[in-house]
Amino acid sequence: MATVFQGLAVRTPFSPPNALDSNKSLLHPPRSLSVSGKAGLFIVRSEGRTNHVLRPRSRSDQFITTAVATKADSSSASTASKPGHELLLFEALREGLEEEMDRDPCVCVMGEDVGHYGGSYKVTKGLATKYGDLRVLDTPIAENSFTGMGIGAAMTGLRPIVEGMNMGFLLLAFNQISNNCGMLHYTSGGQFKIPIVIRGPGGVGRQLGAEHSQRLESYFQSIPGIQMVACSTPYNAKGLMKAAIRSDNPVILFEHVLLYNLKERIPDEEYICSLEEAEMVRPGEHVTILTYSRMRYHVMQAAKTLVNKGYDPEVIDIRSLKPFDLHTIGNSVKKTHRVLIVEECMRTGGIGASLTAAITENFHDYLDAPIVCLSSQDVPTPYAGTLEDWTVVQPAQIVTAVEQLCQ
């Protein structure tokens, strides 16, 4: 049983100044887009360079997308019984991107190998042929340069989508994302808006090593003026992509390398998802489990065991990492009076730490037990598969945590 407790810790709540209330007030409301003239882009071709992309492994069978029986999934994203078409998650991202490129000629894509190669995980496959090299721009291996170029393009009226081949590489563009992307609207006195989407694969994969297993949500959450969302299903991947492109705020969209091959039936008609709303995955009465991205599926696997043991967990995919949807979260806390946070982010300074602080500040009187947060170990992700599993929260740890919370 010792291994079960490796990732289990009760986080001591802390309250950074203006930790949560400032999130929404810093984001300016959408305004109409007015663009005149033609935007000029310089094309840097790199057909001759050698690709050194880490190709995704097919691991779609690692996750159970409908883990819990007993109670039906009441989520608005549950479309299994509705007419529509089936897509893998990366295909849903591409469909959302393509629909927005058809709708708005100001939408463009830039990044390493996003053009004729189709992106490291094929999210942009075929778009260069359809829209041309001006709207789907292959860039050199220089994250700081093409991220800065995308921010400049957004200032001039375009709506660029910047893809990081791996989210860890975007640390090279941290200055551009922080000092330019998040702040230019404010430092210019509102003269510029920055309608840019920064997206790409991240998270702990399968033996990709420490440098390719980064979880950058913990790095970017403190940047003022930026929204962050994390997709977890084909349905919300497409809906969040479309909403992020239409937003006048800079949005970082986090995708997980192990979720690209998830398949789901999504509606044929157009839809978008709110960038500031959580998703009720499974209603329950005994404990609120808050999670996002890949951990949604670990939680749902654990929920199957918990139901068989007589527990009734409420599972919420928070989706919006900044700002938090305190309305949905608060209503759940007032009902269950117990909170478990499950994340793949690091223990120190992660999303769970900020979420713990926000719940403590706003709903402390409704809690009957300390908030428990299960996070990844504070170590570089090992390459060895068995050690890699030790650093990430597993379903058995979630079951144990719920049992202890409900005692």
C-alpha cells in the first residue's frame, strides 16, 4: 500500500493577493474586428531541412472514455446518442480550425512543419494545400521569432494560430508570450488587441523524456491578460478551438499527446464551447473531484471503482484553467462539502495550488474536510516507463484519496 500514497498530499491553502478575482477583470471584452488592406507575410521556406519530430505512438486503448456505469453522463458534451460524425481528437481540432479559416480570411497558422508536413501530430494536415503558404506558414526552428511574429500579426488585425511542435519548446518564447502577448493591450492603453491562439501538444506522454513531458500550464498561469484552456475530448477540442480563435483575448490551448487518438461522435451542426466554463462530467453527492486534460480519464476509471464501493463522486472537468469557473465549482462544493483535485501538473505552484487557494478563499465555510490535491511528483519526468508512472497520479491513488476524504 506504500506506493499508493506516493502522490497523496493535503495541500496547505495559501492566498496570493488577487489570485482569482483579477483574472476576469484583466481580460478585455470582445469587440468587432475591422481590417482593411492586405496583410503581408514573408515566407521562409525550409523544405530541405531534416525533420526530427517525435512521432506520437498509438495508445488510444490506454483510456476508457465511458468508464462509469450506474449514473449516466449528463454532460452537454455527451453526444453518443445524437446524429453526427465520429472524429479523433486531432481531427476535431483540425475541423474546428478549418471551419474558422473558411469563415474568416484573417485566420492564419504558423509554426514548425505546420504546412506541407501537416504538423507534428497532423492537426494542420492538408491546410497548406487548401489555403496556400501565406495562410499556413512554415517557420524556421525559432520559437521566439515566430511567436513574436504571430503577436505582431495579431496587432495588425490578423488572427494567427501559433503551434508549438511541443509545448516545452515554447519556453523559448516566454518573453514574447509574457511581455508582449499578455501585456500589449494594457501597455498600449487599449490601442491594440492581441487575438492570438497559442496551441500545441504537451503533458507526460509515453517515455518521451523530461524535455518532451512538460506541463506549461503552471508556467503561464501567472501571466496577466492571458486565458488558458485545456481540451480533453474531441467535442470540447473543436469547440474550444473555435472559441479561442474568435476571442479578442490571447488564448493558450493545451492539448495532451496521449489524447489525440480519442474518438467521439460530435454534432454536424456548428457549435462552440465557452472559454470560461467547466464541464460537469458526472454528477454526484459525496465528493467533488476537479480535474482536466488526461487526468479526466484516470478519474473516471477510479470513479468506476468508487461506485462499486458505494461512493458517489461528482466529477468536473474544469477546462478553463484561467479564469476558473467558480460558479460551477462553488455549486458543487456547496453540495458535496469535500474536494479532491487531480492534476498532471507539478505539485509546487501548479494549477491545483491556485485552485486550492481559490476554493479556500471563496468556499471555506462549506468545506467539511481539508482540500486534497493529487499532483505529479516534483521531479523531471523519467524516461523509464515504470518510473514515469510513479511520477504521475494513478487511478488507485484517487480511490484511496476519496476513501480517506469520506471517512
